[in-house]
Amino acid sequence: MSQYTHARAAVIGGSIGGLTTALLLRELGFVVDVYERTPTPLDGRGGGIVLQPDTVRWFTECSEQHPEALSTATEYVQYLGQGNEILHRERRRWTYTSWGTFYRALLADFGTEHYHLGEFACGVSQEADHATVRFVSGRQARAELVVFADGITSIGRRTLDSESELEYSGYVGWRGTVPEHRLPDGTRALLENAISYSVVPHSHITLYPIPGETGTGPRDRLLNYVWYRNVPAGAELAEMLIDKRGFTGAVSLHPGQVQDRYVDEMRATAEELLAPAAAEVVTATEQPYIQVVSDVRSAKMADGRIALLGDAASAARPHAAAGTAKAAADAWALADALTAADGDIPAALRKWEPGQLELGTRLLARVKEMGERSQFHNTWTPGDPNLRFGLYGPVR
């Protein structure tokens, strides 16, 4: 019998990091409940994820589902010039998935019996032998372990480090997807087997293929992109983040909610500045959306029986493609610490915290430097190995 059999764990946040954590805790013997604040199943808005070893580890070691069925792959990294000429190309295999595809696969393994939608955590307190999470619905969840995996606006982070605040980077990411088969033959051939970059002054775009909602075949795949564009803090950013309903988005604006004038300007600028293949993808996007690129880091990831994980602890800009990998790495390290702790949950969290704080700090410093090089210093150089993806540093 496991040392954690019959112990309860509450995971706040039912996204990829939260589900990975919940699955691993259940493997250790915990009775795990996941509380997700959105009232309907998550969809991820079709965004892409670059798969790194920590991200797919659950599927390679524990699941009956196979990563190959959830992903696409490319064999090259390439930089495109103003005439679609290839400025730099190197052989480097990466695999990708869509947020929705990966989320649904994790949820299929976890199941829905202990997955609770529409529960917004608003507070947490603890005593020597348990912690209690309070929800705006009036519900309370008592557990021996509480893990906050509730993202960049984490309630748990406000509890453990009330002084941590989002710091705007000075730029946003325009994101979107286009069905690959709808692109012109020449554009599709240029982009389909590579992760592609178009670098222009104070900006760059990254494009790669991901699974569609119906699979990974040629008629299913999507071209996914993120285009980083500078927007000054203050009135200009505030006005851009008012959606069509009149609501303000703090961290993103959903597809179909960005004001038309900003979409029109974005499409026109893409045609003017980007490599033609990249511009074709951007202008063909029916409902592009905006991600506000910000940094945040908690000085603490653990307190008693409460832990912060993934973006709830520290949110890193996307340049290293390591956000989901960091959340998964936190979860696996937590499982290892609990395994070695002989049932002492606070001791396990104390042992787990320093290494994960250090990992988050290193990643945050690295992606900040990458962003500065692209958006402000114009030193994002094609082929520079320091600009490669990787959670633990550039993959060599």
C-alpha cells in the first residue's frame, strides 16, 4: 500500500500542468480532485505547443496513448528572407501538438469524475494536517496537499507571495492558425517540414505545423504562428486590450474578440514587413487573437501543504517554447520528492522548492534576454544556437 493511500490532494487549475500533476499524484496513491474555474471544457483556442521531453513524459512512461498519435513533426529550422529565400537552415527535428489535442489526451487518462468545472478558487488556509481551499461558489475542498496550477493570474501565488506582480514585456504576441491545405502549394511546401522564422526590425514571427481538431493528416494539420509586436505600455496597450464586448483582457483577447481595426492593421503590416510565406499565413487567419507577453515570478513555491506549479509560480515568455515543459518538470519533481519523503508532505515540498525555483529563475532570465534581442536590440541572429528552444538551456 502506498504511503499516500487515502490522502487527498486538490489541484487548482485543470489545464495541462494541473492534469499532469493530478495524474502523477494519483499514481502515488492520492485521491485527487481537480478544480477548473472555466464552466466548460477548455479549448486552448487552437494554439500550438512545442513538445519537449518533460511535456510528453507522461505519455512515454505511463499512458497507453502514444505521443506520435498526438503530434506533428518537422525536420528543419529555417529563416526566411524578404523574397522567401532561405537565409539559414539547419537539420533539427522538433515535434508539436495543439493545446486542445494534448489537453483532451490528458483528460482522457484522468477522467471526468474528479474533474470539476466552474469552480473558481478565491482563498486558501491551512492547519498542521490539512489545507482548505475556498471557492466563489461557496464550496470548500479540504486536502492534505493543495497544488495551485492556475496559471499566470494564480490565486495561489497571491497567497504565497503577495508582492509578485505581472511585469509587461513591452510587446504582445499575435497568434492564429490556418488549415495547411488551404495555403498555396508553394507556401505549403516551403513551410510544412520546418519551423520557420521571419525576422524584421524589432519583431519576429515563428510558424510551425500542429494537429488540427480532427487529427494529424495532411487535411487536418494547421499552420500555427506567434508574431511578436511591440506595443507601448499605457493608453495604447489599454485601448488595444478592450475587446468587442467592451471588456478588458489582462492577459489575452480571445479569437473573434479583437477589434477589427487592429486586425486590419496587423494584416496590412504583415504584407509589408514579413516574408511573403509568413504574411500569407497571417493574412489568411480568420480570427487572430492576442497574448500579452508578461513576466512574473513568485519568491516562494511552497508553504506547508501548499505548492505552486508552472505559470502559477513563474511565467516565462514563449521564446524557449518551455512553458508547458516547465509545468510538467515541476510536476515530475514534486512526485519524486513526495516518493522520497516517507509520507511527510511539508518536508517533501521543502525539498522540492529550491530546485524548481532555480529552474524557473534560469528560464525567465533566458527568455527575457531572447525577447530583448528580438524586440529592442535587433540582435536576433539566424542560426545563433543561443536562440534555440529548450527548458534547461538551448538544445545543442
